[in-house]
Amino acid sequence: MARGASRRQSAAAASVAAQRRRRNRWWLGGLGGAAVVGIVAAIALTVALGGSDSALSGTAPEANSQSGDRVPEFSFTLFQGEDVLGSEEVNIADLHGKPIVLNFWAGLCPPCRAEMPDLQRFYDDFKGRVTLVGIDVGQFTGLGSHRDARNLLKELGITYPAGFTNDRGVIRDYEVFSMPTTVFINANGEVFQKWSGALTQEILERMANAMLRQAEGPQS
């Protein structure tokens, strides 16, 4: 009887151990799958942005002093904001005449998401004086589809003009080496400043006021 009980206990212990091994294999397999997805997305972003490691940071803003260059022209289609910009199909050159804040973002980009409420507050305060437009480049960076972008706009209650471009060249032409990237364009259509990483409302206001002062010219 003792030997029979011992065998039953050993069999039960072996069954429990086998179940644990199966659970561990499932958990590790799931973790491996998530890791692979993350690695693939990271590689896609790095390749799309020119192979720079900085493309994966997105959290360390870094001012760029390449100012004075005429911004390259490109066209984009709006998700929202036709009433503000006048048309669903827009060329960046159509917006010259007042300062522009051109924000490159994507629907599955965490630092893009983090800065959007500040962009919205900035838009509410500077509407009519400075043009803000967000351009979704998720399809070029592996950071989400147009649907992801639309969903994020809706979730956060974003109302400023936002859309997408089919011109992959904007990644190169505007040097989008990290996400998000924001290009400040003066009223003459020239690069005033470029910012890599998430922005705050304070930085946005400082840049906008500087562009507005420049547009007004020297004070007599």
C-alpha cells in the first residue's frame, strides 16, 4: 500500500511539473513573439530613417540649427482640418505667409502620443497666427497605419489639422531622424528651427513667438 501511494504521489508530482513546463514554454513563446515584433518594428524604423540609432530614441529633444534653408515642397491629404487649411489636398507651399509648425508623427509612436495634448493646447492659443499641421509618417516608419493615426486623434480629442503624405521623400528631405520630429518654418517658407523628440507647450510657444517677432521685422 505504501509503495502504491508513493507511486501515485510521484505520478502526481510529475504531472504538475509537466504542466509547469508547458506553461513556461507558452509564456516564453509569447514573450519571444512580442520581442520579435518589437525588433522588426525597430529595424523598420531605423531603415526608413536612414539607419540612424537616434531613430529609436524619440525621447531626448535635440535642437537643430540648420535654419534659413527653403523647405522642400510636398503635398499631403488631411484626415481633418479642411475647414482651417481650405482643402483636403494641400501643398506645404500653400501655407507660406505665416509661421508653420510642421509635426511629423505616427499612430503607434509613444513620444508622439505624449506631446499631442501640448500641441493641442498650443493650437488653441495660437490659432490664426501660426499654422500647425501634423503629418502621419507611420507607413514609412513601421509605427502604425492611417487607421492607427485616426484612432489616436479621436482618442485624444485632437482637432488641429492632421493628415498624411504618400511622398516617402519627406523622411529624407526633412531629415526625420527620430520620432516625432517638428520643423518650425518661418513666414517666408524657410526653416527656422528643427526639433527632434517630444515637445512641450512651453517650447512650442517660445519658438512660435520668435517666428512671429521675426515676421514683424525690426521694431522702430
